[in-house]
Amino acid sequence: MIKSGAFRIHPQEIEDVIIEMPGVVECAVVGMPDEIMGEIIKSFVVLRSDVCLNNKDILQYCKKNLPEYKLPRVVEFIESFPKTISGKIKMYVLK
């Protein structure tokens, strides 16, 4: 659960929207500390090797499909996620 201002946001809702984008392989959303809001939304995205998307593309897609308070403030592209032996994303490493 991400606590941003007066809102409580489930990361899965944002991940589900971003993963719908063509070329996105995996996505993880975390709350990052923020002095004013408590937490801000940060998304980590893994793209297919033949796809070229940027932060603006991700944010525009999110604006069409999410309310303003659920928009990621930061988008970071990474090669792969740190995972456990069972294949789950190590969210604590991303924070």
C-alpha cells in the first residue's frame, strides 16, 4: 500500500495498467519517501529489447487510464528485476 497525501493506493492497479502497454515485459510500482506527500509513486519498467519507449510514453498512457493521484511521479527503466528463488520480485531491493 502506498500512502500518498490523503490517498491509499494499491500498486497492483498501476502495474496492471502499465503492463498492458505493448512492449512492456514487467512492471513493479513502489512508494518512495517524500517530505510533502509521505510517499510518491515510482514505477520500474522492463521493456522488450526491440521496443523503444520513454518516460513520456508511459506517463501519457497512464494519464489516459488512471486518475491523477495514481500517476507515477518517477519512471525508471531497468534490464531485469531482482528476484527470489521462487521468481517473485524483491520489492525491498527496489525501494
